[in-house]
Amino acid sequence: MVVSVDQWGDIVSELGGACAKVTTLLASSSVDPHDYEPSPADAATFQGAQLVVINGGHYDEWAAKLAQGSAPKASVVSAITGEDRQNPHVWYDPATVTSVADRVTAALQKLSPDAGGYFTERRAAFTKELEPYDTTIASIKVNAMGRTYAATEGVFDYMATAVGLQDRTPSGYAAAARNDSDPSPADLDAFLKLLQAKGVSVLIYNTQTEGTVPEQLRAAAESAGIPVVDVTETVAPGAKSFEAWQVDQLSSLAKALGVNV
């Protein structure tokens, strides 16, 4: 099996277990999947693959093209299906995580019917591993519903919605971030004023985004006494698993909101 990005690679590895060989192409937080230029070696990696797992939503189009060209007979599971979401960071959507796990398991069982029972067991084990993740999400939702946030990038938005937070990020700034462009002076000023007025409960900060603008926003939040919650777009270095990575960030969010989990 070949997986495009590590946000899904760890999950697929857990589901495949000992009956699947999984290769994740982008397993480094230093590489931006949006702009990645695949090499001939990447194309060779796809050759012979029976199952390909991609994110979709224009996030990793290079992987979809490699699958079509180098593994035309492979089954392809795309995290994003049917609709073209503006925000492709769907690994932060708990419902999508469940959907991908179910569809990968079904694909594995179809490819190897004799190992169907094993893959069912692996899926059940993954559900068990997700219990701290599910419990933490539920705890935050119960205790912090209606609290507010702003974000330097929309990477965490699906999870913020899942735990009941309301987005107060200025719309002009959010649109610029989605388009990977610099915000206008007016949009930046609106964001700074929001923070200076303590207009949100927390600031969600993507540590993998460099530049003076995010740093300026962080400084403004800290100066106003607004808690800053660090998140990453890709699996954090040193994280033992997808679940551990997510729970660590959720725990930081809970602490910032004063929620016991």
C-alpha cells in the first residue's frame, strides 16, 4: 500500500497490521504537501501498489496523478469524497477519520478476503486506540461549548467545530490564509484589535507556518493574556501515533480553556 501523507499513513499502518506493507511518501513535517514535486523514485514507489490512500481536495493532487499513471489497477481511497472542500485538512475532522478507517478496512478485506477477520480485528483495535481521543473531544465539547477561537491558519477548524468552539477569525484574514496569501493591512489590523480586546478564548497557532504575521498575532495574544494553543499540520515529530498526536493537542486546548479531561 502507498499513502500520500503521514496524517493518514499511521492510521493505515495500524489498520493493515502484519498483513500489509505500507509506504508513506511524505512523512516529514518539513515538506509542504501542497507544493510537493514528486520524483521518478516516487512514481516507482506506486508501481505494484494494490491500495493507495490519499487526502484529496487538491491537497495532494500529485499523489492522485502518480496513482493513475503508475498504479492504474490499484484501489484508491480518498479522505475527501464527493465534494470539493475549501479546507482540505480533514484529518482534523473526527467523522472523516472514522470514515477513512472504515473504507480502508473494507478495501483491505476486498483485496485479501482470507484475512478479512484479521482486518476486522485491526479495525476494532483502532477504535480502542481512539478512545482517549474520543473522550477528550467529548469532554471539551460538554465543558467549553460556545467558547471562541481565532486561528493563524484554518488547519484546526474541523476539530474546533467538533468540540463546539465558535470561529471569530476575521473573515478577510481567514480568506487570505486559505489562499496562501498575505492579509491586507486592514485584515491584519482587525485581527490584532480582536486579540487586544480579548475577543476570543484562545488563539490556535500553526507552528509550521513561518513569517512575521503569525508571530505578530501570537505576541498580541500573549500580551492580552489569551492562551495560545500550538498545533501542527502534519504529525508532530516524536509523536507515537496519530491518536497520541491528536490527544496531545486536544489536551493543550482543554488546559487553555480550563477544562479537565
